[in-house]
Amino acid sequence: MTQGDGSHIKTDHKNEYIPPSSPLYLHPSESPNLSLSQIIFDGDNYQLWADAVRNGLDAKNKLSFIEGTVKKPVIKEGEAETLESVAWRQCNAMVKAWLRNAIHPKLHPSIAFSESVVEIWKELRDRYSSGNAPRVHQLKSDLNECKQGKNQSVVEYYTQLKALWDELSNYSKVPPCTCGAAAEMLKEREEEKVHQFLMGLDGGLYGNIRSNLLMEDEVPALSRAYALILREERHRAVTKAKEEPIEAAMAAKVIGDSTTEGDSTSVIRCTFCNKLWHTEDKCWEKMRIQGRGRGRGRNGGRGKGGETWWLQPD
């Protein structure tokens, strides 16, 4: 059997080929070094990893190999391999290499001697997908503690929440039904997401708009709440950008009016009383204290002409 023009596999003696629509077809650009996902399975992130790998295999039309729907062709003893059996063997080896690339090297020995992809997938699923209760508990705890950080944008905060929601939904799926209960459950989940999103926002920045949204007759859709909060954030950013040059100009003027002769950028501070806007030689507090220390003379603390000398500068 030889490789043809790159679009199908042919045998040397028969006009047979594997069509590109078949899961047994391998494109010439596909190699064992291909990476199905940037997420590497390390033993603790099975659900997230499995979803990414399934998506990658589905894009390659190889999802049926881990699902076991493409069976290995049976070759009777003494018979030559058929086109389908060779193609299955090649595809199985290729998908095994792809899975190995998506698994941390420390876990390679546990799958090294599995012959088929479906065996590897079933073993990993049975070993790591059970016991979801601790992970579900951790996800719900993370959702309750998820708050918008001081310097965190609305987009970053929402993305953090979205990742938790999506992973949690993989563990708790709503079963399909025709009675309408599933639709009610989905609606309730969406409303819960809205409350989680609004509760975690920075109250100092978005407290007013959050109160307005919660005072509506019905809980707003998550997309609408997110759009309104994002609009408010952008409005604040534009307003701040306009105010900053004005504040900078005013600060420069104050600093310019209150600097010493030798320093054009620092604010004047008295070295005696540690207060702003004057120097020690003009410090009223120092002059008042020095005036008290001189004592009273025969004029009861008054100099010639009746001035109160301990309250006046020398």
C-alpha cells in the first residue's frame, strides 16, 4: 500500500482509497508531534483537559477513536491486511501520540502499554473522573469568594467567573425533558450567575448601577447586566482621562507657587512644626514658643509703644 497524491490512501493493486470524510483518513500535514490542546493533564484537571481533547479530536474527525465507535477491523489468520485495517492502525497510533503529548510525562508510564486509544481514554476516565464532589465543592467555594480586585477590570473579573461557571456546568448538567422543568432549571441558573456577578463587583465603583439593576421587576439577563457594567466602566475611564490633565495642571501650579528657590518640584514644609506652605524662619508656632520663653518685663510683656513682642517676629 502506498500514499497517493495526499488526498487518499491507495493500494498497489486495487483502486481503493480512504475518503477525506472518513475518520480513518490522515492528512499529510498531521504528525505525531501535534498538540491537541494547550491544557496538559496533570492528574488534577481531568474534566477541563478531557473537554479540550475531545474538542481537538472532533476537529480532526477522530473523536470516534476515543468513543470506540470505530472498531478495529478483524483480520483472519493467514489473510493480508486490508486497506481499512492498515488505516485504522495508523490512525490509532497517531491519536495515541496526540494523547501522550497532552499528558504530563509523569503519567506516561500508566498508559505506555495500552494498545488502543479507547483503552487509554477509558482508563483515564475511570481513574480520574470519579470523585467529582470535592472539585464541585471547591468550584462553588471559589465562586462565593470571587470578587473584583482593586485594579481588576470588569472584563478580567467576568472572565474569571465564566471559567468557574463553565467548569462547574461540566459536572452538573441539566437533563433534557419535555415537561419544561429543564428550562426552569436553566433560567434559575442564569439568574444565580447574575447575582454572583453583581455581588462580586466593586461596590464603590458600581454600587449605584448594581442597585438599579436589582430594583427591576425581573432579574436582568446576564448579557445585559454585563453590558451595562462594562459601559459604566468605559464611561468612568473616559471621564478620568479628561480630568487627569486638569488635575495635573492644578497640581503643577500649586507646586510652582509653593516651592523654594532652590527646588522647583518639592512642596515647602517647615522643619520645625512639619506643616506645609512655610519655612522655619517664618514659622508662627516657633515664634510663639520663643516669645513665651523670654518672660514678661516691667511692661507686662509689652515693649515700647505697647506692642506684644512675644507674638511678633523679631
